[in-house]
Amino acid sequence: MAKTLIVQLTCDRCKAEKGDNVDGAETVTFGFDGYDYSLDLCKEHSEDFHNTMQGLIGWSSDRTRSGGARRARRAASGDDAGASAGAASSPRSSADRERLKAIRDWARQNGHPNLGDRGRVPQAIVAAYDAAH
């Protein structure tokens, strides 16, 4: 049986302000304070959003890719033990790689057999490893 799925965007701002279901024209995604957001906006509110953001961007002093602010804030606070290893992060030293390998090996022997060879090691596992060593 064939199915047709129709997705209709409704302007989040019109709905919030007036209770109207105005057709959305664009989904806008943005980051703020380490969180990512998305809004479905009609043409009028999309233009308002872009104009407002352009003004704010003009005042800003930093520009990073998505997630960059989160990594910078974590590094500044000294909580970099849970930082992920990925394309957007800085290269790992051989000592970091050896430590992550040791953590993964320890985790697999201590109740986490499905922990992969790549990707982020959950903070809870890093903390448990540190507590055990």
C-alpha cells in the first residue's frame, strides 16, 4: 500500500503570538549558549529573524562552527575529560589516544562490552575509570 506523507510548516512565532496557523516558509536553525534550536517561520518572521541575527553577529567577536562554543566553554572551565574526539576537535596527542584506549579496554572488562573503538567515551565511564585508577 502506498502512503503519502504531507509535512506542513506552521510559523512558530505567529502561532505563539496570535494563535494563528500561518504557513511556514523556512526552518531556521541556530545555536545559543551551547544549545541548538530550530524555528519554523513564515516569510515575514524569517526576514525579521535574519535581520536581528545579522545585527547581533555584527557585534560579536567570535565565530565558530556549531558546537564550538560548547567545547570552548568546557575547556575554559577545566572540564575537558568528556570532550569528544572528532573532526571538529583538535588533534589528540599519543598520550591522549593511549589513555582513551586504556579507558575503553577497562570499560569493556567492567560491564560496557559494546563501547566502540571510536567516538565519544561517556563521561560516566571516564569518571568511573578515573575513580578506579
